[in-house]
Amino acid sequence: MESHIRYGYLPRCPDLYWDEGTGCYRCRLAEDPEHGERFRFLLGVGHGCCAPLNTWREAIRRRDEPEPVR
């Protein structure tokens, strides 16, 4: 929701980025030094996944790169 307020409706939030070190996506809104605590509360960070049936939860990888050839 906070992303929609800041940027409008986009396919992907500009504040979502891939962190090579942790091997997962991270949120700059949640990491903001001034407003991060509020954003973490509003986004439910730390309260578990809000989409338990989403199969991507079990296959964390960078999604903006082509699918590897198998």
C-alpha cells in the first residue's frame, strides 16, 4: 500500500531489490532509517508470509532474470 501511495500502481515496487548477499528480495521502504519502523508495521514485516499458498515462497530466486535452461 505504501508503495502505491508513493509510486502509483506499478508491476513491481521500485523499492524492492535483489540482495546477492542474502539471496533474497529486500524492501528499501522497510529499511528506511527515518520511516522504516512505520513501514515495517504497515507492511507486516516479521509476521510471516501473507500468501501461504504462493509456490514462489519455496523457490526464492531473482525473478527479473531469464529462467535457467534445464
